[in-house]
Amino acid sequence: MVIIGRFLKNLQNLGVEYYDLACFVVSETAKYSSARSAGQAISTNINTIVSPTETFGITGGNWKLDEATIQYNGKHWYATMVFTHSGDSLGWDSDLYD
């Protein structure tokens, strides 16, 4: 048996230690008038269980804000947030991601 995330899987292929599990990822970009407001928007939710504005009908499990970037175009600040779906109905572990 091999531990994969929170799951134990009986593998049929000898020598296989793990396999990839594809998950949905959603990116959202929002415009801000200052670097401070862009940073505050990200810092509030980074690495927490929170859903993107649009989940495209994906049900079960939950979402986590995994990654964020801030860019300046000379006039406005843009914060891009990347949300990752848990990939299963159990969701992200709320003990780890508060």
C-alpha cells in the first residue's frame, strides 16, 4: 500500500510508488488602485480554504488559494489569485488550512 494524500491505494503495478492526480485550477485577476490594497486582498486569504468567484459548476470538495502575484502596469495594480480544487469530496484538511 502507498499513501497518496489522505488515501491508501492498493496498487496493481509492481514498483509504482505514486501517481499524479489532476486537480482543477482557477485564476482570477482583480484591479486595485494601490499596491497596499492589492497586497491586503491577497494576504487575507492566501493558503486558506476559500472559493474563487466562479467554480464552473465543479461540485464536491473545496478550494484553496494557493498562489498569488501582484503586477503594476504604470497606472493600476493587478492581483492574480490561483485557486486549486481539492480533487476529492473530502476537501482540503481544515486542520491544516484554516
